Amino acid sequence: MKVFHGVTEARELAGCSLALGNFDGVHLGHQALFAEVRRQGAPTAALTFQPHPGKVLQPDLAPKLISLLPRKLELFEACGLEAAVVQPFTREYARHSPRDFEASLLDVLGARHLVVGYDFTYGAARAGTADTLREAAAARGAQVHVVPPVTVDGVVASSSKVREYILEGRVSAAQRLLGRPFDLDGTVVTGHGRGRGIGFPTANVDTQNELRPAAGVYAIRVRFLGAPASSPDAPWLPGVANIGVKPTFGVNEVTIEAHLLDFSGDLYGRELRVQFLERLRPERRFGSVAELVGQIKRDVEAARAVIARASE
């Protein structure tokens, strides 16, 4: 998939079918837009903004991102897009009028099919709507396609709802809206070795992801990233993760500790992708290490059952 940094770089996409949006998380609603783009013909592309407009316009209120840009682009490609236009978002750019935005897409880029969600707005003060975009497109012989909301069990798939579920630890609910398990990437760094000391060695995962599930114990799957295990066919390894402060040991720093089931080997420095399948229980303090070990054994068995169902 080709990546263009701004509309002016992407002129070779003239005649393209283009989805417009922030696309944080690339959930089922976003995937419906991409499916519509593919129906309209090649070249197929999406335009997104970097950073998220909220980071520029209301930094104190900006949402924690579900997916950072590299992962988002990876998901774009997995959805069958041929190109992505990453438009730099600045305060100056935010002041562009709806007409400026329309001209950049229809005149500079030369898009022939624009695909937007039902609630799409654009331009300064968000004054542009799907109706005004449709009028601008029609005047240039182009078309606008508006995709209705996607619902799952009566819940509209939206980035805000996905964030809410993840922050509550309801990762299985988030999965239904994402169409895949929530994941984050990180690097294994040196920890305190407490897990190894009680018979359950863990990988201390250092991640740049902004969004992390609520404290608790989760059934997970892990895949190694980077050479030589960078293939999308690389196996997923079952595991259990604890997110929290390890209150039994009196630790205050929040960490992500992953214990891989039936695995042996050195993980330090390895890059991992961690999928969160289901929250098994909240984090809590145990009266003794022996009590903790007993609970971990039960967590491992519960995780095996969850992972087995997910693999069916």
C-alpha cells in the first residue's frame, strides 16, 4: 500500500475512490466505508489526519487513540486499500473553509468517488456536511456515497464506544465492534523478576499505545513482530496478562505483564503484539504469595478455555 503525506503528494490517485475520516481503531463502521470504496473501483484509498484533530484543537480533551498511525495504516492495507493519504493536521489547516477542503479533494487530488460516514463534517467550524460535499462533487462530475451506521446488537460501532469498552476492561465487547480483538504493540523490557520467582515468568511489555484496558487479568494471544517472525502467518501464542500495580507486592507503577503458556525462551528486547480476548477478573491484593500462586493457576486454566473458544 502506498502512503502519501498530504493531498498535494497524492495527485497520482486522480480518479480514485476515497474514504474520508479519522478512522481511529478501524472498527466495523470504518470497514463498511472501505467496502464501499472497493465497490466504486480502483484506485482505492483513504484520507486520514495526523495528528488526530482533537490533539490540535482540544488537547486537554483529546481522546486516547485506539491505534497509533503505523497500526492504522497496517489495518488499512488489511482492508484491501491500495493507498492512504495522511494529511497533516494543524491549526492553520483547521481554519480552511469547506470550499477549500472540497477543492483539495476534487480539484487537486481529482477524486471521483468520495465515501463518508452518516455523521461526516468538514472545514472550519465543521460547517461542511455530506450534503454540501455532494453538491460540490456533482458540480465536478464526481459522486459522494454516504454509508449508514453499522450496529452490533443495537450498539453503533464508533471509536468512542470502543474506547469506552476498553477503558472499562470490556475487551470482548470492544472486539464485537472492532471485528477483531483489541491489540497493542510493545517491546519486552527488564522487570523485577517476581513472576519467575513464583513459577510464572512474565514479559514486561513496554508500549507506546495510548489506550490500555482497565486493570485486571486477561486472556491474551501474543505474536512476535519484526524479523524473522514478521509474517502475517506467524503463530499466535496463548497467554495471560496482568495490567495493574501488583498490589500483593506493594508496587505502584502500572505495568503490562504477559505470561506465555507452554513457552520457554528469552523474550528480552523482542517486539510483541498482544491481543486481549477477555477479562478474567479485576486486579486484587492477596494475603500471601501462596494465595496469589493458587489464583494464577486458576487464571491460566480460565485463559486456556477462552483461547480455545477463540481459536475454533
